[in-house]
Amino acid sequence: MHAQHSSRRNPPLRAAGHHRRRLTAACAAGPLLAAASILLSTLPAAAEHQPQRILFEYVEPTNPAHRPLYELVQQRRVLEKLQEIFSPFHLPVHLTFRTIGCDGKSNAWYQRPSITLCYEYLHDIIQSMPKETTAAGVTPEDALDGQFFYVVAHEFGHAVFDMLDIPSFGRNEDVADQFSTYIMLHFGKNEARRLIAGAAYSYRNFVQSSASIVPLQAYSDLHGLPAQRFYNLLCMAYGADPKLFADVVEKQYLPKERAADCKREYDQVAFAFQQLVLPHVDRDLARQVMDKSWLPDVKQGPGSLPAFLR
């Protein structure tokens, strides 16, 4: 949601005498204006782009069923971790990550100046974790972490393009997906692999059965179809590092015909990011974030706790 700006025409000069009176008044006010200008120049600009502008808020739920989750995410400092990860971005105003009850709706969204994560949504992705490591090698922890971070970074992408007035010649939801995937791919190789695999797992129900019927209304949605987002995600990952993600083609998760063009697709996103977004990033701070281990090794199995909740 972009802020609206209004413009008005300058009123015409009424008469030469009136014009001279205005000039005289302006000259008399000159020293005062100069002093004010010097004073104001020492103050930080209200819209100056700065890093470290991420805030967070754990909103106490009204639904008692959400109380354990509310206490858990605070105990595990989930939003504090997001604050640190996204701190390198220079923003004109503060952006707040908040968890909140959404009256039964499972959702996450951005609306200036906040990114809202519903407790219902957090509950749903925890419930969607596999019981054990999947045949594709996705652990329960990675399934949760990947899906959670993919969505959070997607919404943060919306915030970045909105707050920084970055132009986009494409659908906003597709751009946010690309932004999120690009961010995940720039953690360490092991973490990038785990995050991408976990995010891809969230689309499992939409790609397992080719016989499923897609309602016509789905084609009019702002988001791409889930199966399309699945292939776009894997294609960007394969294009970024064909060796690291070689198995997504070998095991036929990504068709060879699509894989052949994935490097070009990734390079296109990388070039746009470097030209449009990177100038708004504190690179030294970003290096510190990306060099840090965010997904430490965890014990695999149904009883282990996901990394973002540990």
C-alpha cells in the first residue's frame, strides 16, 4: 500500500505591489530562515533510509488455545531472529513483525508498517510437518523452517518494494516469491539447501496428483498456482547452483525441459536484485547475517523441535 501524495498548482500572482510586499517579507525573514536551516540540518531526516529499523511485537492472543504457541515463540525468540536477519535493509521507517490471533483465519500478510503472522498460520505449519524424514530427505524441522521463512521473506519482499518504491514490471506476488527464494539461496550452502527443500515440501499436496482438478477461479488469483510456485522455486534454486540442487532434476522433481533455462531465470532475478535492492542494503551487516548459522544441526525425528522454535 503506497502512501498517497497530493499536488496543488501554485496560485497566480495578483499584482506587482502584492508581489513586492511578499519579496520584502521574504528578505526580512532571511536571517531567521537561515538560522532555522542550520538547526534543522543537524537533525536526522525523518525519512532517511537506515538499517536496524526492524521492530517486533508478540500480541497476546484472545483465544486460550493459542496461549502455548504465544509463549513458545517468545521463549524461542522467533521474532528477534527475524529482526536480526532483516536488519541490514535500509528502510525509511520502522517495520514491525508481529504475531497475533486472527479470529480463526490462517494467514500472513504485509500492510505498512507491519508484517502480521497469525497464530493460526503458525499452528497450521507445525501441524503440516511430516512425522519423519521424507523420501526426498526433508526433515520435519526443515519442512517447518523452510515454509515459515519462505512466507516471512515473501512478505518482507512486499515491504521492501513498497517502502523503497522499487519498480516492478511483473506481478507483485511472483516478485515476492523471487525475492524470498533469492534471500534463502544466499545463506550457507547447507542452510540454503534445507530452506529450499522445506519450502518446496509445503507444495507437496499440489504436485503429488496430476489428476487433481483445479477450479477455474484459481487461475484468477493474485498468486500463481501452487504447482507453478513449486516449479519456480526449484528452478531458481537449480539455476543458482546446479551442483547443489542436481538431484531436483535427477529425481525428476523439476522437468529437464524447464531446468535448461533455469540459469537464465536465476541470473535475471540476481541482476534485478543487485540493481534495485542491493543499494538499499548494509553489506557489512548483511555479511554478518549470512555468515551466521541459523539452522544448526538438530536431532531428526518426530519429537525434535524446529530450529526457529529452539
